[in-house]
Amino acid sequence: MKKLIFINCVLAVAVLFTFCSKPDRQEELIPVDTVTSVEERTVSACLLSITGATTWDLVICGTNTNQQACNPCGVVQQFLGVEVATGGNINLSLNTPIVISISAPDGPQQFDLTAGANVLQSIRLLQGQCRSFHIDANCVIAAL
């Protein structure tokens, strides 16, 4: 009788380990991209062009192209990266998705914005006015 109880215990432990066994190591492995960093995987480059503006300067805030701080359209939070479009026209390579603001500190402006193949035409700013724009990872630009 003692042998029968011992064998039942051994069988119960064997059944327990059979159903709780770990899968092969090959099944658990997921390929990981170790070449590119996380930041590079979520960011894409997009060419932003401002054309058709007059001789007044445009100030673009939030470009992340330098360490100069700016406040986009009166927001308290500071962004990094200030570019000045002298004469109004400029081409910038920006890492997207991004939010930028464009202001006309010296005089009224009317210009076109092109991001990739997407165009926002006839944007008008009065002297001192500011507008924000969002460019997504697919290079689609939208006014905020």
C-alpha cells in the first residue's frame, strides 16, 4: 500500500511538471533591432519650405535645430530651436512629428508652407501675429 501511495505522488508530480514545462528557447525569442535607437525608430526627417513671403523676416520656433529657447505663440512652455527666414524664404530639415510656431515680428506676411508633398497656401500673419503648425511623421502639415 505504501508503494502505491508513493507511486501516485510521483505520478502527480510528473503530471504537474508536464503541463508546467517551459517552451523551447527558440519560441520565446523575438527579433530585436539593435542597430537603431528608439528615438530613430519613431522620428522621420521632413523638409519644410517657406516660400512666397515678402522682405520681412519670419521667426520659426520649435525647430530643434539649435539650443536657442523660444516660447511658441505666447505659450509659457519653452521650445528649443529658433530659425529666422530672412526675406521670408527658408528650407529646413526637421525631425517629425513636431509642432512649430511661425511669427512675423517686423511686418505683415503672406506665405506658403510645404512639408514633403503637402502644401498650405496663402497663410497670412499680421505684424506681431503668431500661428502654430503640426507636422506628423508622414510629413503632413496642419495648422493648429
